[in-house]
Amino acid sequence: MLNYTNDYFSNFSEKRVKERTVEDALYRVREWRRIYETGLQKDSNKESRITLQEAANLVKIPKKTLEDYIQIFNKVSLICPIQDFQNKKMGFLRTFIRKNKTKIKKAAQAKRQSQQESLNVKIEESLPQYLKNQFENSMTYDIKEGNQKNDLNFDIKIEKLEEE
């Protein structure tokens, strides 16, 4: 019985034979997203929306695996370009992520912070501009109203002076 369990578990320590290259996985992910976003043309020339699961079935890779690939690509792209790993296997990227976990966390935090700062800058720039525009528009209206009143008042004063 002990011999049976040793033989059974010895197969699990071996690597998978059919491991995808980064280039192939990247192509499949892009194809999956393209199919999902553009939809499919039916025989009546009508484009129909399909789900992510249906698009994954067309690409012939499970949806969960494709989503996992996206996460891997996003993490790796934080610290270096994906094109550097085109000829490597996906397992290499997984170990690369494990080894560079702290760099990835710091890069992700820096990216979030820069996005937040740029968002704050946009808000700061747009709010004062909006208020300035509102103020100028309201002042313009008041000035025009005031000018009309002043012109009328001036005309009335001139008429009164002429009468006297």
C-alpha cells in the first residue's frame, strides 16, 4: 500500500508538459477581450454581444485561466515590460512575481498614488475653473443689468435736468 501512494504522488511533482508561452498567453488574452468587446456577426449580419465565458470557449481556454493571466500580466508590467518575457513560459512569470513581490507592491502603491494625485489635480483645476466661469457669467449678467439701469437712470436724470 505504501508503494501505491508513492507512485501516485510522484506524478504530481513533475511539471506540466503543456505549459503556454507568454507570447501565446498574451495573444489569447487579447483575442478573448477583442471577441468579447466586438461581439460576433451572425448570418443576418447582426452583431450580437457575447459573454466573457462564451468568448473564452471560442479561444479554447477557461475563463478563470484567462483572468489569471491578466492579473499576472498586470503585475509584471508594473516593474518591467511584458515583451521582455515573450519566449518564456507562464510558470517563469509566476516565479518572477513571487521573487519580486515587494517591488511589485511598491510599484502598485506608487501607481495608485500617482493616479490619485492626477485625479486630485484634475479636480482642483476643474473646480476653480468652474467657479470662475460661474462667477464671470453672473458678474457679466449683473453688469449688463446694472448698465441698463444706469443708462436708464442717466437718461432720466438728463430729462429731469432738461425740464428744469
